[in-house]
Amino acid sequence: MEFDNIKSSAALIYDEFIQNADRRTATWFLMSSPLPQALVIAVYIYFVTSLGPRIMENRKAFDLKGVLIVYNFSVVALSLYMCYEFVMSGWGTGYTFHCDPVDYSDSPQGVRIFFVLRKKNSQVTFLHVYHHSIMPFTWWFGVRFSAGGMGTFHALLNCIVHVIMYTYYGLTALGPNYQKYLWWKKYLTTIQLIQFVMVTSHISQYFFMDCSYQFPIFVYIIASYGLIFLFLFLNFWYHAYTKGKRLPKVLQNQTWAHHSNGVMNGNASHEKDE
């Protein structure tokens, strides 16, 4: 009986919660409820942390150089397109960079933002698994409830950074002959730090001004992301460039992994060949 009461209460809370969702995305793939993507994420985590390593344990590693070259430069092109769409859907055509609410209308401007709420990254590290296990839930919320306004500034910055990052990764994947063009690799971490400072500073305006942004919970999520990744990268910077030339063992492993295949979301400094 007690279980039935808890179940009923949970159902009522969910119904009340989903009533505030954006009607424009109600019929979209994986958007009707958070359950379908929760199952997808569970399968993903199981594969990258358990099934995948077991399958490859006694197999020769795949030579993916060609795939990585195409992938990295494709992400550069996609990120450039997404930057353009973000600018044209608000950030360069009317947003104030302060408290910009979500436009729920069916106007071309209000609907255009949906085409850029996506993320493309690939690297099996703790940072990758952590990021890509949490991000789908937060962006499900973003697309389902608050597609637009101040809650999309961090995505615009992320696209800009991805243009730079995946250009580097693409050049890395081309081979040793292109190493001479990668003198700027250590500055990728600096660019990431600037990104997180800007994200945290922008979203923090909500706490110091009279803001009518419709979903404060999304503000807290973005602020938490910005601070968490800012501290992670400051820690990386300290160990990589301040404390000494050698990284902690766990970071050496991560650096070797993402330097080898040329793609990683987040950790953008490569020390393997230094």
C-alpha cells in the first residue's frame, strides 16, 4: 500500500513537471519522456566500461587514422555551422547577453534555435563518460523545456571551442609530418579555461539581477557544470604546467589515450611527445 502511494505521488509530480514542457518538441524522437534516452545511456555506459573492453581484449586495435581525419574535420565543419546558427537564432540578432528568456513562439527565430542543440564528442575516458552520461539528460531538459535564451550561451561557446579543438585533433590525425603546425597545442587548455570562466560569469548574472528566465534549475545546472570543469582544468593546468613537466599517472594515461586517436572532449593539452 505504501509503495502504491509513493508510485502515485511520483506520477503526480512527473505529470505536473511535464505539463511545463515545450509543446513544440512533444513529438520529437526521444523527447516524449526521459526514459528512452535513459535506457540508451545505460547501454552506452555498459558498453564503454565493460562490454567493449571485453570484446577488444584479445583483438588487434583498429587502424582508424582515415576515420579520425574525416571525423575531426567533419566536426569542425559541423561546429562552424552550429556557431552560425546560434548567432543567427539569437546571439547575434537580438539577445542581450544578460537575462534572455526562452522564446516559445512558432516564429522562425523562436524555432531556429532547435537546430543547434546537439553535441558531438568521442573519447572513452572518465571525463568523457561523466560528461556524456550527464549531458544527454540536461540537454533533454534544455530541448524539452528551455530551448533558447541565456541557457544556450554555453553551447555557443562550446561550438567555437570545438572548431579550434577539432582542427588540432584533425591535424594530429594526419600524422608526424604535421607536428610542426601544432606548436599551439598547450594553449588549448587556456582556451578551455577562458570558456568556463565566460560560461560561469554569464550564467551567474541570474543570481545578481532581476531575471525572468523561465527555468532557474537550468541556470543552476549550467553554473555547476561551469564551475566543475573550471576546477578540473585548473587542476590539470597546475599539474601539467606549474607543478612540473610530468603529469600525474592518471592524467598521463588520459593524455596518451586521447593523443593517440586525436579526439577528446575536454582535456585539450597533449604531453605525450614532450
